[in-house]
Amino acid sequence: MISEAPRKPLACWRGKERYNRGTVECLTIIFESGGCSWARCRMCSYRFEKYRARSCEELHAHLHSQLAWVRSEFSLDDFSMIKIFTSGSFFDPNEVPPAFLDEIGVVFRGKIVIAETRPEYIARDTLERLVAALDNGTHRVPLYCAIGLETTSDTIREKCINKGFSSADFFSAASAAHAAGAGVKAYLLFKPLFLTEAEAAADMRSSFADLAGRVEMVSMNPCTVQKRTELELYWKQGAYRPPYLWSVLSLLKDAPMEVTCDPLGGGQKRGPHNCGTCDYEIVRGIRDYSMSGDRDLIGALLETDCACKNEWEYVLTREQPYCMPLTR
């Protein structure tokens, strides 16, 4: 190690997460890592967050110091779940040295760990090693691989998102994870660039159906306009509108499995929004639903009386592909 001095991660916070039909205390950590190896997705600004290490040893030391900060600031006994994010993939050895995975296994033994990664970095032997380190018999599945699948449509993933892998790659990685004793969490992106509101909703419903029974967790992320992205360029030109919260409610109500959703930037012009009058209540309700799983709450929110519902319904039926959005 080059330095033992604790260094704060990019972000770290405590909260609750829905798990196994209940809620658990969760610690979320975003480590500053070596950076995403792909770094070409149209909507993502996280690729700009990276630590330019001169060696693998220096990168390991940098991650080690962030983990030391987490251990100094939080009592890990307070948490059953740890969610780990980086700028790209936790299992990419060029972004996160394998020796750091061993540290994670020791420090978070007995916890449920959810770690984000691209599918090409899921290797059975790597996962088996980490599962064995984490598993002390407390949880049936101690490790989940969280993959930003975004959609099960290869055309939309390639043309609208530029993700760089196929659905076949995802399902192959999911099989490898399951064989290693790990679970799989799929992140889906609602309304990527170039889709109308109706097209995006239809794609999400299709993705739900394709994933049903094949992964353990599904999270729907309504698209938010991040800075310094290709998506932002279109948004500034009036060529993209983030999704309506009405659409989010409709999708959650009809999903064939339990789907969590945290509408980041909800109610703001860069995030999923309606008219500004009904947004706060709906965003709060969606987050409450993600903790409780109570679909009656979603149904009640869909009955909210607001004039912008007529606008949303008009957009669903009149917005045309390959044209400018009808509303801001």
C-alpha cells in the first residue's frame, strides 16, 4: 500500500432497501475507481469520474483508503446490505484490482452485497471466490451482480443507448452468476434517447416480460438528463423530454414482477416530471411503493386529479416517431 490515509469515496450514504418482501438497512458506496472501460453510453456522465493511477498498486491503495474511510465513518453492524457502485464495473480488473475484491469479502462478510458491473466482467471463478468470502450462512444469496441491461431490445440498446453488449451477453452473464451462487439485479432505463413516450412504455413492458423469472431483482430507472452527455445536447435543443411520472406509475402498476424505482431528479426539468403541481406527491409515492411493494398505492396515485394527465394521454396517442417531442 502506498498510503493508509482514509479518503472519502465519491459518495456514501445510509438508507433502506426493499429485499425479500421486507426492508433492510442499506449502506450505498460509490467508489472512485479506475474508470469505465466502455464510457460511450449516450446518457451517462459517470464516465468522467475516474482516478488516473500510475499502477495497479496505486489504484488498489486509492480504493483501500476509501474503504478505510467508510469503516471509520459508519458502524457496519448497522447494515444488512451494502450496495457498491463505481464509474463503470466493479468486476473489471483494470478498474478495480482483484486484491480489492478480497478486501470487500473480508470487510463485508455476512452482508448482502450488490455490486454493479457490465456483463463481460462476470467470471464464475471470480464470483465464487467473493461469494465464499462473504457467505457466513446468514443469507441464502450473499452477492448480487447488478447489470445495466437497460432494455431487452438489442436495437434500442445499440441505437438509443450505445451500451456495447447484447441481450444474449446479459443472459449468458446471468447464467454464470447463478452458477457461481450469486443473484442478478437488472437495471432498466425508461425512455432513452430517440423514443416517444409510447414507444418507451411499450419497450419497458416488453423488457419486464422478458426478464420475468430470469433474474432476482429488477429496478426501473426513469431517464434523467445528466450534464456533459449526448442526451443533454438533444435535450437543450428541445429534441428530448424526460418521461412523464404518469408513465412510471402505469408501468409499475402493471409489471409482472416486483419492480423498484427511485425517480432521481423527479419533478425537475432534467428528470422524470409531470406539470410541477402533482410531481412531489407522486415522486414521494413511488419511493414509498419501492419500500412497501404496495401496488394499491400506485393505483391510488394514478387516480390523482391533475389537468396534466390529459396532456400525458394526448402525448401517448399523438407523439410521432422521428419527430420533436410535443411537450417540454
